[in-house]
Amino acid sequence: MTTYKAAVIGLGRMGSTFDDDMVHGGSVFLPYCHGPAYFHSPQVELVAGADLHDGQREMFGERWQVAEAHLYTDYREMLANEDLDIVSVCTSARARSRIVQDVARAGVKAIWAEKPIALSLEEADTMVRVCREEGVALAINCARRWNPLYTQVKRIIDEGQIGKVLQVTAHAPCTLSHNGSHLLDTVRFLAGGDVQWVIGEMESDEAAASDDDIAGNGYLAFDNGARAFIRSMPSGAAQWNFDIMGEEGMIRSVGDTRELELFALTATDFPVFSDSPYRPPGKGHVARYPFPWPTSIPGMGLTIVDDLVNSIETGTPPKCSGDDGLLALETAIALRESHRRGLVKVDVPLENRSLQILSAGIRGDDQPYRILHGGVPQAR
């Protein structure tokens, strides 16, 4: 079996320490973030890292057994000195586009970049184009596409067990670009089509007039006939809930897959109910079925690494490709543009590629996450 050499640029929370911060289960299965995923993968050898901050390099090297000689302040020096196959880009989105382009041109085979893909559509377009020209597989970490529980939901949909998808409804309090990347990509993943047009409502006219990363609500129309409602404004007890309505059944995910419910129309009307104009002709009633849980739940980071290796070896795109990441950003911007234009329908793709959202993740990005949030980085 070929062993691929990997490195991480940006050795902070998502590059290295996120897994150490996890104190309870849920929809995240460890190893999850980039450093530990490479460290624990049998297909990869983690050989190098780069970060501007001394403390983060030291933590990363000690935690993941990377020698000091292979830890760099300048990622470009790392690219020049190391023979790398896979590189993660876990920096702020402010610098992500430029770094991804540099990595792609350095001769690597695959890039695993954090979300959102970039700040502007123009930046994202260039990233995707350069990676395609260089023959580099680009994955964007909208990670629910690799989550074994969402994967199981998608398998049920693709096998036709709930019929054609009619509607996806999602409640996930977040800003539209930063964690909204997860929200919008998951809705697109579950709907099974591409967004054709949207109508959006932002949290205020003043907020919509800026390029800030804000919350909003929206209606999305897909090319396969599916529709979606999203609410990223505060949602009370509905925290990362998804309802997928099909012609023959429905799947409900509560609390980011902490609970999963499966409903379907029965083939016969038993027990017998009186005729109802609300029940489809020739169908029985709605029954709840046990959700078929997957037989194994691997660490999500490991499934992403496996997918990257598959992309390298077969040429197939990653499950969440650069194109997917771009479309998540474009949908977020289109929703905001709808509000700016008077709550009107906005077609996708957008003509103006200079449009941007300043991701919430870039606030205070001159400081490491742990320092910014009151902690001092310490090796564990």
C-alpha cells in the first residue's frame, strides 16, 4: 500500500487541537481535525507543518511527533523543502485563496482546505481553476458529507426509500458563510441538486448592506425540482435540525443527527382509517420505522483522508470538492443579494464575481484561537 506524505499549514484549532477540546459526543467522531486525522491514518505519514506562531508549531510538533526541523514559519519554505502529497490549509479565510494556489502549484496531489472556501467569489473561482489546471484534488471541509450518519441518510434518499425529494427544511443558527458553509452545503447534499435561484431575508437592512458575515433565512430552488427553506437566524430549541420530505416518506434529523427518525407511507391502509382528502390516493397512512443505523462509525477525519487518497488514485473528485465549496459561498452571497435588491428572486450563478462575505472566522485572526478566547496554548 502506498503511504502518502502530508503536512498542515495553520497549526491552530482545526489544524491540530480541535479534537482535544471535545468533551462530549454528538455528530463529530474522532479523529476529526487535520493533524490527528493524518497522524492516525494508516495511509498517510504526517511529516511537516507551518505556522507563524512559535507556540503553535511547538504544540503541533510535540503532539503529533513532527521533528522541529520539519516545522516552518513560512509555508513556502516548507513546500520547497518537503516532498509532499497532501497538504491541509487551515489558516484564516483571509489568506486561504493565495495559499491554496501556492500549494497547488508546488506539485502536491491533493489539498484539504478549511471552510469557507474563500471570502469572494473571484478568489474561490481562481482556487478551483488553479487546482483543476494543476491536476490537484481540492476538498473543502464542509464535513457533514463525510459524516457516517449523514452518509446513511443520503444512502436512504439515493436508494429511493422516501421517493423523490420534495423539500428540505433546515434550522441552524449561524452566520451564512462561516458555519453557514456547513448548513448550505448539507442542504444541497440532501436535496441532491444544484441551486437555480434563491430568495433571502437577512437579519436587518443595515446588516445586508455590509459585507459582514450575518445570519439570514432563505428559500432555495433546485434544478431537480426540490425546494428548501433555511433558517440561520436564532432558532430556539431547533439546533441544526433537518427535515427531508419525499413523495413516499420523510427523514428527520434532530440536533445534528443526535436523533434520527424515518417515516414512510404504508402500502396498505392498516389500521383502517376513514377516507381523508389529505392522504395520497392508493396509499396507506404514515408510519414510523426504525432508523437503520450504520454498523460502524469511523472517525470523520479518517473518512476524509480515505476520500482524498481515493481522489488521488482514481481521479474522482472529493465528496465535498472545490466546486461544492464555491457553491456554498455563492448561495450565501445570493441570499444576501436578494435582500439587498428588495427581497427578490436571484439567479445562480451570480454575474458579479467580486461579491464577498467577510467570514466571521477572520475576526481577530492575527491571534491564535486559544489566545483570542482566553487560553494559553499548551501541549497535551
